[in-house]
Amino acid sequence: MKRILITGGAGFIGSHLCDRLIREGHEVICLDNYFTGSKRNIVHLLDNPFFELVRHDVTHPYFVEVDEIYNLACPASPVHYQYNSIKTIKTSVMGAINMLGLAKRIKAKILQASTSEVYGDPLVHPQPEAYWGNVNPIGIRSCYDEGKRCAESLFFNYHRQNQVNIRVIRIFNTYGPRMHPNDGRVVSNFIVQALQNKPITIFGDGTQTRSFQYVDDLLEGMIRMMDAPNDFIGPVNLGNPHEFSMLELAREVLDLTGSKSKIEHLPLPQDDPTQRQPDISLAQERLNNWQPRVQLREGLTKTIEYFDHLLKENQK
Ligand code: NAD
Ligand code: UDP
């Protein structure tokens, strides 16, 4: 049994990670400031004596004795990370410094939830870890992209300079139950719109692509990475290589929900990447043949069920 700190633990991915680690018999401390997360995501764990909830902001130091830290605290949806862009940079950078300082002091292993956004609008396709990316350093996405890039740099510098035992994963677009209904990301937007028979908002012409990973597949890769031998610290891509255009995604959602929604085209936001697909050969090689198991239709079906239930509950 390990004692594990999860920052951002009340968010979409973090709450699933809390569930999984508790199920595996560990003691979990979930730290969150509830900016985009919610107590609702972890309320079912509150009676468990091996689960602790802490309201805290990672931009301030925090001290606790743990064996492992998963650093997930950071808004992930463009709408939310651009809402207070300076705070987003502080969360990524100061959050990394505070958590790395803690890991150094207590000799804990620490994993950083980095992102495919470090590749920006990629000129190499699909993206291997060795690609350095194509990021606009002053654009509206830079608070997130450069914040995460700086966090990666901090992780590797704490490793080189202070021998901190680090792991860095680059997560590609991940979806599933417990995304916030007003999260603003494409999968939750399309599903909520379809279930309400409201227009499906496609930004631009919808030919831009993403590769969507179901949350359970990510968790498996994330935990395998934390448990990987100390000579494999990453960065490693974790994503589903099946690539879809936003038009294709909209059609799948319409088909699976049987919705009457029409498609509406809205302006494409600045610096919106045109394509994204992970090269996962490194993860397959180093993480015991890890690969995503849940394909889009199956994952969407589970996510649609979740939102359908949530929207009906909210109507009561
Ligand atoms: P999310 O917004 O649901 O979760 C982020 C959590 O961090 C929320 O609970 C939020 O309240 C918390 N948080 C934000 N700022 C904080 C602060 N200053 N102090 C403490 N807590 C804070 O998003 P998610 O999809 O669950 O993402 C989790 C992590 O994974 C993020 O670091 C994100 O960058 C990374 N990631 C996610 C994706 C994806 O597709 N979901 C892709 C790449 C990377
Ligand atoms: N998108 C869209 N309609 C929406 C929300 C997003 O067409 O209602 C597009 C967005 O422009 C982008 C893609 O979907 O090209 C993925 O957007 P998301 O915000 O989910 O993630 P990211 O851009 O960070 O990959």
C-alpha cells in the first residue's frame, strides 16, 4: 500500500485516478482548488478512511508525506485555461516548482501530466516524442502550451540537478464520464448539444483532426508509467492513434444519440492545431505493450450515457 497525492484530483481525469488507486488498495490524498473540478466527482469516496480531500491551490507550497505524486492540477479546456491565462501559467509553473520541491524534500516519485499541446500546431505527423513542436509563444493558447513546456523543463532540471525521480507523460485528447458539461472541449460540447437537440458547433470547416482516447486507457498507461523502471522517465505519449476530423466526430455523435441537431459552423479560434495524432511506439515498447483498447464508438456510448443521466438529473 502506497500513500499517493493527486493534485487536480477532483477533476475529470484526477477523479478517475482517485477511484482506481483506492480500488488498488492505496491511500489517496486528493488536492484541488475546484477551479474546473468538483466535489461531485469524488463525493462517493468521502466515507472511505483511505481517502482524504484537501482544498488547496498548487501555486502555494503544500507539505505532506507521500510515496508518489501525480501532478494533474491545471485547467485543460481552452475555454477555461484562457479565462485567466496568467493564473494558468502560474498553476503550471509554480505548481510544478512547489510539487517538485515537495518531491525532492520527501524523496517521492512524481509524475507530470503534460500534453500533446507541447507539439503546438505540429509540422511532423504523427508526433513522436523526439519532435520539439511548433508553438506560438505569444498566442492565446501559449499560457497553457508554454506553461506545460516550462513544467517539463522544470521536471527534467530537478531530475538532473537534484536527482528527483520523475515521470513525464504527454496526454492526447482524452474524454469520458465526469467531463464538465460546460467544459468547452469538443467531445462534451457535441454530446451535450446533441442530447439537447441544439446546434452542433463546429469551429472552422471541421477538417481539423484530433485523436481521442478514452479515460480508462489513459489511466492504465499513466499507472504503468509511474511503475516503470527508474531508467524510463519519459516523456512518453499516451493517446489513441485513431485520428478523426471534427466533422466525423460530429457525425458519430449524431448517429449514436439519434439527435435532430443541425451542424452550425463557427469561426476557428486562433492557433487551433490543424492535426494531431500520437506516435505511441515508445509507450508500446517501454510500458509492457500498452495500447488503447476502447475505440471511439464504445467510449462515446459510455460518455453519452453519463451525460444523458446527468442532464436528466439536472432537470429534476
Ligand atoms: P480538469 O479541468 O477536469 O481537471 C483539472 C483539475 O485541476 C480540476 O479539478 C481543477 O479544479 C484543478 N486545478 C486547476 N488549477 C488548480 C490549482 N491552481 N490548484 C489546485 N487545483 C487546480 O481537466 P482534466 O482533463 O482532468 O486534466 C487533468 C490534467 O491532465 C491537466 O493537467 C491537463 O493539462 C492534463 N491533460 C488533459 C488532457 C485531456 O484531454 N483531458 C490532455 C492533455 C493533458
Ligand atoms: N471544437 C469544435 N467545436 C466545439 C469545441 C471545439 O469544433 O464546440 C474544435 C476545436 O476548434 C478543435 C477541436 O475541436 O479544433 C478540439 O478542441 P478541444 O477544445 O476539445 O481540444 P484541443 O483544441 O485542445 O485539442
